[in-house]
Amino acid sequence: MTRAWRVSVVVCIGWLAGCGAVSRMVEEDAGTGVDGGALDAAPDTDATATDSGVDAGIVEPCSTPGTSEMVACGMCGQADRFCTSARIWEYGTCVERAGSVCMPGTTDSVACGMCGTQTARCTTECQWAPSGGCSGEMGVCLPGATDRTTDGCAAGSSRARTCAPTCAWAGFSACAARPTDFDGDGTPYEMDCDDTNAAVRAGSTEPCGMFVCGAVPLPTSGTRTCVGPGWSACERPATCLDGTMCVAMRGSEFETRLCATDRCAAPVLQQRTCDFGASLWSAWGPSCPAPEPATSCPVVEGTCGACGEGLRYEICNGSCARVWTECIGIGCVPGTTRRDATGCPAGEYRVRTCDATCRLGAAGACIAGRPELDVMLLVDVTGSHTTIVTANAMVLAAELVGPLLADMNVNVGVATFADFPFGAYGTDGDLPFNGVLAPTADLTLVEASLRTLPGMSGGDLPEAAVEALNVLAGGSAHPSSRPFACASGREGGGCWRPLADRAIVVITDVAQHNAPHPALPAGTLVSPYGSDIPLPAAPTWSGARTLLRGGGFGLFAIVPTDSVGGADGAQPQFEFLATDLGEDPTQVVVTYPMGTTDLTAAARTMAMRLAAYYGP
């Protein structure tokens, strides 16, 4: 189903937080933004901004009559000023930069999360940048989020509801045979360039191509626009040369761009070179193909879920590949339980059990008590990263695990991932997932597990965290993985306690296979696994995301800052994945400086972030 279990519970973490009542469990989709609300463009009334003398009434002397120059003013704007014969600066009209919303250095309180507020500071680009945590959230869903279910509908149909600006769910719509909008971004399939990514809709843009700007050939990305259902041609940046003349510093400069496409035409990369003698660009080649009719990509409907209770659709994405959407109306795993505080007094909750039809049964009587929390440390054990983690075993135990276990309701486990031991991905002995220690309250066992992690190799940069997340969230493990052998009474691939809330903390230093990355075009996965991985196929982020949402998981990450950039950076990828789950990446992704081997500050911060996320 397209719903995500966002769970807010109370955690008593030693010196970090007090104890309180259990709060409500709610189901929600990722929505359309991290903070769920637009930033307020109005600065504080007591904020003061300087605009280089453009304000009326200010008289400034100048030394050389007839001098003119441009100066900064207003919200990232410019104005011309002229030195008069009286040696006084005379200012023209301030032309502010389009899209500017605030004066640099000012602060304001802005909307965030489920109708909460947080502090924002105006950047030097005159845009609001939220800082600090979101507080005072009073709603149950993110405005604009959608929730779709097959409950109460005939076979092959579903119904949806939308989260209102008040952060409350509106009523469900009537049952419909098939949605016209598969990713909930408000743009129908016939006009959406990639209906698997809510961030891509008609009018949105993405980087493309490589263009030469100025006399010194520096590669600069262009932009293409979703015109629905395909993409426009890749356009050179407005700051570049006009595109006719060129300067061949070494006689070999070239540019690339993408042709315009419809939904079913593969994007063609064109290239042209600079004529060293004439200083003119050659013609673009090869020629762009003629568009194909949209009818060549029909939508295919299929069932999904453990009981076949859900629906999914095979569509064409923006890269012209046929892909399955996530499961709509997916149920639960028979025999598993969920906690729900609806209708109970503060500090109490009900238990619901999943029946044989993959639907939650009726809630039982209200039970007093605080909820449990299981935290799984999911560690990348490839290359030198293993040494960094094992060397920090005592640090992680003291700064992260110890404060968590100070609450008697919290357990912590350890699992690892590397890569599949096939082809160019990994080597013999590598495990894409390895269950090391089921969640426990024994600090000594956790520290020993971290100190003795088995190091592995890996053959390329990206690793297999998506396989590990899929297993921990209850998905089937690939035969090359080594899943947990859970004791009686424990659930899922992480040996979770039945009524515990579940958090996964990924510790890695690189991006992951089969998951999206903001440095790549929308819908593109990092180094997708090929046919050299024996069946069953490795899971993709879409499938793992469905399980994480449906199982009530919080995804956290400890990663180095992305000082290099590109599609190998762990920080931007995990921030993107957190956003895709409806989480605030500033609250669940903790970074440390690239090249640092001391994780003390990161571990301490992660303990506080977990306390804030699962706190009152």
C-alpha cells in the first residue's frame, strides 16, 4: 500500500529524555515535501537588513562626480548609483532577484511537519533554510499526503483520501477502477514524465547534458523540463555563451545534450565539437528519433501482497523502462500485531492482530504502559569502513547504545551488509545481509558484536543496503544472504518484539545499489544489479520502501559529509531516501566530516535524534 506508518512513541534515554505517555500511531504517505508546509516569506518584524544605502532618506557622499556603479540592495538585488555634481550618491530603482523571499540574516518561525513550527534563517541566496527540530506538531498526517486502500472496494478498484492543510485526513473517495495518478503528485499519468516519483511532474526540471561556459571550458549541466508525458530537449544554461561561437582552448572541446522524448522513446545523447579554426560549434549528432505514439506503453494491472489483496500497475517511467508501481492496498503479515492508541486514554494503547486475509482484526481493550522500541544498527562492513566501525565499538556503545538501553523498554541489535558475491559487485564470502545480534538489552553483547564485525571486500563502490533493509522489513532474503534465526515470539527479518516500534540505523560511507540518488535523473537507480546475480532478483528501493512504510519502520543513517558529490555520495542518497519515506532528513541523517575516523560526535547526535523522533 502507499501508506507509511509514522510512529511517535516515548523513549526514556538516560540523560537525553524523560518519560511520558504514548502518543498516537498514524498512517500516512510521504506527501509532497519534507516539512509538509510552505515557508512563510515574511521575516520577523524586528529584523533589520542593510541594503547599501538604497533606503530613502540616506545621504552618502562620493568623491568623483560622474562615477556610476552597481551595488547590492534589497533581497539579493542590484541597483545603479550615480555620483552627482554635488558629490552625493543618487540611487536608481532596486531590482531584486526573482524568487527571493527574505533578507539575508533574518529569522522567522515557519511551518513544518504535521502542523508544527521550526526556526528558519534567511540564507545569502535570500531563501529560507529551516534549522533545528520541528516542534508542536498537532496533526496526524502531512498536508497533501495521500492514502489509498482497497478496503471496501470491489476487485480491481481502490479509493483514496488526502491530508488537508489542517493535518487531518479528509474522507475517502468513492471506489475507482484505476488511479490516474500513480505517485500522488497531482499530475495524471498521461502528463507525468515519471509516475513513480512524486517530485517529477509536468513543469518540473532536472539537470542534463554538459555545456561549455566562457573561455575556459568548464562542464556545466543544462536543464530539461517535463512537458508531459515526455521531456523537453536539454537546454544550455542561461549563463553560457549563445551556443554559436566557441573557444577551442585545446582544439577538442565538446558539448552533450539529450533529445526531447515522449514516454516511450529512449533518450538520445547528442554531441558536438568546437571547430578549432572557425571557432564555431559543429552540428549536433546523431539525429533525434521521431516520437512514438503513447499507446505503445499500455498500463498493466496486477495483484500484490501476501494474500493478493493489493493492486499494482506496470507503467513506463521517464527513462522509458517498464516498472511496477508500489503496492496499493497491501495488507499485513498474518499473525503479526500492531499497536494503536486511538480511543485510549493517555499512556494506554490497543493491540490488533493480522488475520489470515492479511487484514488487521478488531482492536482489543486498552492496555496501560509505555511502548517498546527495537533499534537495529545496520553496518557496512566493506573495505576500510569495517575498521572505522570496529575501532569505534566502545564509542558507539558509550554514546549511542548505552543511552538507548538506559530505558528498560529499548533493545538494540546488530546486522551487517556488504554486496552480492557475484560478477563485479563482490567477492567470495561477501554477504549482502548478515544477521549478527537480535535486539537485546545487554550492552556487553552489543559492544562485542560491534568490536568483532567480519570485514568483507566488495568489488565496486555501491553496496547492498537495499537487500538488507528489505530483509529487516520482512521481505524474503536472497539465498546469498544470511538472515537471523529468530527465537520464538519474535517477528520479521530483524527478530523484532511483536509490539515494539522499529528503527534501523544504517552506518555506511557510500551510496547503495538499486536505490535512487538526487545526482541521477529521476527514476534512475544507482548501478542497478544485472543478470549476473542469480534469481531471485535483488530487491529495489521501491519494494523495500513499501515494506518499511507498512511495517512502521524509522530509517536513520550515520554517513560522512558528501565532500566529493556525484552518485557515490552516501549523504545525499540517504537524505533523499528519508524524504521519500516522509521523514525529515535533517532529523534522521547524521553526518561526520569526510576523512574523520572518530564517530563520537555522530554517535552522540544519533542518540539525541532517536530520542527526539520517538520522544513525547
